[in-house]
Amino acid sequence: MKDVDNINVLKASAFDFLLPEGLIAKKPAEKRDSSRLLVLCRKGPIEHRSFNNLHEYFNKDDLLLLNNTKVFPARLTGIKPTGGRFEFLLVKEIGPGRWEILSRGKYNGKISIAEGFSAEIENGVARFFYSGNFMENLWRYGEMPLPPYIKRKPEANDKEWYQTVYAEKEGSIAAPTAGMHFTEELIGEIKDKGVNIRYLTLHVGIGTFKPIKTENLREHSMDQEYFEISKDVIEEIKKTKASGKRVITVGTTTTRALEGYMSGRYSPIHPFTLLGESPEATHSPIHRICGYTDIFIYPGYKFKVADALITNFHLPRSTPLMLTSAFCGAEKLSRAYRVAISQKYRFFSYGDAMLIL
């Protein structure tokens, strides 16, 4: 990235940088929390640590917020009646057994995915025919939707690797990658320090990765992504900030869900009680805020929730990179990325992490 001033910080080209191909991580670290951690203090020097040192930067009664979305095997391959292959990505469910899809080539017609699992493709929509449970079919026959820059076919292990250890709610086509560095042991050490850990959900869609085609960032629009936040979590955020403690968000997806809600940049879904669920249950929809957010955070945005941020190293010209720049300042982030490249940090989804304090 270039050093920027207040004028061109709103230009997409200001967020370009050259990255050696060898620094793009193709596979995760052997142990999740053994990845490297660049600590960027907004009022101090850069430190180089390991992710398993993360708990040292937390204090009692800090609040750590994580996205518990779960990536599902959204990448499918079908065989056309002619014998040709058709590969596609599930993007959005638009009805029972019907999904919007993305594919490199256009195709309309029938495809066979496996015995008892087929689809009819028409104008970018797949209508599925199957026996049993749809998600069970996906987990059996689908592949994890690894980003294209990884440049390899998904492996069986990616169904575990490309996931956080606390993933719970299926719905993402990309992982909240900052959270993939956590282990159960590290989470336990953080809790032992008296840090409060809470979860929310934002299902990552193509909006996070939608190419920015305009030079002026104000002209770019994000696609909506679904989120759920417990009302208890919102109250705990307010209590934490009022007490002078810190709210630490894990990843740009967690940050966007919270900032989208707190900024009023979301479309709410009216809560309703699920069939057979008691209204008194704390997991009931009436105790949750549900909606879709299209918030696009770039330099100039004033954060309402996050006091510290854990994130990965992002792609050039990407919206997560711009959110990170807004959080710590464009010049500081630019310098941190130059240092990370010189120190051969591993970049992108399976790469190393950064803690911004």
C-alpha cells in the first residue's frame, strides 16, 4: 500500500500493494495458534509474537467477541448429459431447494452430482433434487469453497481446517479467518485471565469479496450479509465500555456485524418465536437482533464498538483491508504491511494474524 493523505485515502488505488507469490499461505499452520502475530500498537512500536501469546494482551473483564458462523461445502461439481463437467458455487438460498449460484461458464440444463442428488440449472439458479437432508448431501458430496488465490483443489482436511474451532451455525461460503488461529486451549487461557468471551453470527457471502470496480470508495456498495446478535451481548458491550474495559473484535466480519447494528446500517428482521420454543429461552429469536447489513467501512468511519481488533493480512483493494485501515490509520497499516512482507509473514486466509491495539 502507498502512504496516503486525507484526499487519496478514499481512492481504491491507494490500497494496492505488491505481494510475493511465495507469501500466500496455501495451507494453515501445523497448529492453529502457532501462527505468527504482528502486534500493531496505534500509539507504540510493532511487536512480533506468536498467536499463542495473544492472552498476554488481554485484561480481566475485557470482552472478546467472535463470529461463530460455520462454512459449509458450497462448491459442487455436476456432470451434464453430454458428459461434460459443470463446477459452481452456492451463493444464496432463495427458496426450498433453490440457490443462486456462481460459475465460470454459463449453462442451462440438468446435471447429476451423485446418485440421488441432481440439479436443474437455469439463468444462474440451481434447483436441487435429492433424498434425505440437503445439508447432509452437501457435506458428503460438496467441497469447501477455498479462495481462488490458494490455487489448489480442496482436500478432505479443509472441511476442518477452513473453519474455526467454535464454528456452530452453518451459512458461510467463506471462513471468518481471523478466528481460525484460536484453539480450545488458548480460549481456556483467555477465560482464565477473567476475559469475557461471547459469540455472534455473521454469514459471510460474496459481498465481503465483491471486487471494487470504482476508484472512488464512496461509489462502491456491499451486498447484504445476514447476522444475529444476542441482546445480552449488546448489553454486555455497553457495560464493558462504561467500565473502561476494552471490547476486542475477532475479524472484520464480527466488526461489521456489530458496527452495522450500532450504526443503524442494517435491515432488521422482525423477531418471532420458533414453533415449540419458549419465549423465555435466552436463545429464542425474541432475545436476538436479526438482520442484514451492507455496511462498508473505510477510512473516515468512526468505530462505535471495537477498541481492539484481531485480523489477518488481506488482499489488495479488498474491503477487509479498508476496514482495517479505517481502524488503525492508513499510514500505520501501510507501514505494518511493509514490515510484514519484509519479515515474510504468511498472507490471506490460511496466513498469519495481526492484533491492533
